[in-house]
Amino acid sequence: MIGIDLVEHKDIYDKSEAFIKRVLSEMEFAIYQKITNKKRQVEYIASRFASKEALLKAYKKFPQHIDLKDISILNDPQTNAPYISCSKLNDKLEISITHTDNYSMAVVILHP
């Protein structure tokens, strides 16, 4: 199954810290806090939000026991490729993320 989502950066630019903390896991929030460039912060939040929405769409019905904060979209330290980390999900998941100056997009493939 496949899920895709697109987020416009202007929709994220002025979001509150409460929204950010609702979307980002603790690990993601720690990474976010180290980003000093506002444009890069917006890209980071938008890409994580798009990734989690794409994940939801891949499942068609998101597992009830999982909150967005339970999911981390991280980058492999060697390849910088994104991957999904969630101890509550056992399925094989693949992810691809891209962004332009104005949009972030994510595609998730679920192999149940």
C-alpha cells in the first residue's frame, strides 16, 4: 500500500510550539531545536508532518494506539536517507521525502 502527502510551507511557517510538539516525537523535537535557520526549521516540520500523513494514508486506517509523537522520521547517519522509527509498528515501511522552496512531500510504502 502507498501513501503520499504534500505540505505547503506557508501553512507551517507560523504554527505554534504546541502544534510542533503535537507533530514531532521527542527525538525529532531535539533535532528541530538545533536548527537555527527558520526556512530549514519549516522544511523540517513540514517534511515530518507530510511523512506522518503519508503513513496514515498508507494504512488507510491509522492504528488507534499510535499518536503522531510515537513516530520518528529520522535520517540514516551514513546515507542521510530518511527512515521511519516506531516501536508500535511491525510492518516494513519505506519512505521518500523531498522539498522545494514552497512544499514538502513524502511518499510511504507499506509492506504488510
